Amino acid sequence: MSTGTVMRAYTELEADGLIETRAGSAARVRSGQRLPDAVRRPASILIATAREEGLSMADTIQAIQALWMARGDDPDSPSAGGGVQLAPVDGLSRQ
């Protein structure tokens, strides 16, 4: 994933009020932006499994995006999540 794509994603997340960034500090999810338990639990399992399989966070996100798009959902509709557009899944790399 290119640096420009990452920067654009951070900029969009910050503009949407989902994260806050400070110079010299890591970006943090803003309080009040908690995922429902029904989403957080399977997401945690996905993260653990992806790590066990040697996938990077970027690869995992790209795979989720590809699966979401394969369903035929409009990525710009509120029900589809909209927002940040990531690079295609072509050439997933394992760490």
C-alpha cells in the first residue's frame, strides 16, 4: 500500500471524526467510536487468524474490502460503509 493511500485514509478518518492525530503521537480512535460486541468479537478472531496465517494488517483490510465488494454492495451507500477506499487485493503478500 502506498504512503499516499495511507495518508488519505488517515485524513478521511480524521475528517469523519473517527480518529484523532497529534504530532509526535500515534493516531487514536476517538472515544465514543466503539464497535458493537457483535462486530468486535468476530473482528478480533479475524485479526488473530490473519496474524497466524502471516497476513499483514493491510492485506487483511484489502481482503475484507474485496469480499465486501464481491457481494455487489455500493461502497458509497451508508449501509455499505462508504468512506476510505483501499487498493485492490491484487498480489496479497504474506509477511
